[in-house]
Amino acid sequence: MNKKILVVASHPDDEILGCGGTISRLTGEGCEIYTLLLSHGVAARQNGEAPENIRGEIESLEKCAYKANKAVGVKQVIFHDFPDNAFDSVPLLEIVRVVEKAKSEIQPSVIFTHYEKDLNIDHRLTYEAVITATRPMTNESVREIYSFEVLSSTEWKYPLSFSPDTFFDISGTIKSKLCALECYKPELQDFPHPRSLEAAELNAKSWGVKVGMNYAEAFKAVRILR
């Protein structure tokens, strides 16, 4: 396989939680993968402080993201600065244009992004922006779109609706995923919190059991053009 792939995520660590094992597997198979992170994912936890007042934490999280993505073979990480947990405070068109710009420069054939019904508003609007930016028109480069789950968001939205239909065997890359997650140490919590190393491994094992694999990542196929 030799494809250009774009991962579009709202916040640093979403991309690894959602598809870190798959990224590692596909880069190992020769794919060229890029990550677009639409927010630094910090401000909402800092009582809405302006970005200039939390610059140190933002820079630290950027370093975590670069290190984590490098661990799974990502070629480039692209950051944008939409307001954390407040994507609904900006026009959707602005988010769409950021996705379109990355898509135009990279020309990916595959996109991995958030699930449309996640609890987190940023995740839902990221999905909407991706779908809008990749309308299946003549000369559209994107032929496949997959939604991933993010622990502590997807499973916390009731009623539960994430029903995956596509599974990537990550038995050979689960260690890479966990190593990448360790790069986000400030974001991790103690087990049994879903954003812990133990929970991420158990989740991959659980999906694997359901489909006859040791470890798997689960996705909802949004669009596949053949």
C-alpha cells in the first residue's frame, strides 16, 4: 500500500487514542501520513484564559504531539488554534477552510477523523468540517473516510451509537500506540479512567476479541469510493 493519508483530529492525543496503532501499521506498509490538529486542547482547562497566558503549556503539548506522532511514523503534524471545547463559537466555514487547505496541499486519498456523535462538541464539528471539505465532486482526491472513537468521549455519549464496521489488526503495533500515548503523559489519567494506558490496551484487546484478532482498532466507514 502506498497512499497519502490525513488524520484530522480536534485535540492533541485524539489522533493516537483513535487510530495510533493503525497509523503505525500503515506507515510500516509504506503510507505517507499527516496529522492535522485543529486545537491545542488547553484553554478549556484553564478557565478560558487567553492563549498568550498559557503559551508555555501550549508549547509543551506541541512537543508531546510531535514526539507522539513521530513514534508512529507520521511525516508532519499541522497545528491550528481554534478555541478548545468551543468550536461552535466560530463559523463552521472557518474550520472547513483549514481542512480544505491541508487537503489541497497533501492530496490524501484517505482521511481518518472523529465520530459524528461524540460527546465533545469539537469532535462533532471536526467531523462536519471534514465531510463538508470532502464533498465527492469531480477531481476530489479523498476516496475513503473513516471515523474513529476517542475514549472518554465516544462511549460517554448516550444513547450509545458507535457501531463500527471496519477493523484494523494492530496486534503488531499496539506497543507503538502505547509508546506514543506515553508521550502525552500530561494528558493521561490513572486506571480505570478511559484515558489511561491500561484502558487503551484493554479497549484494543476488546475490539480484537470481537473480530478474532489479538488487538484491533475500530472504525465506522463514512464513505468508500471504488
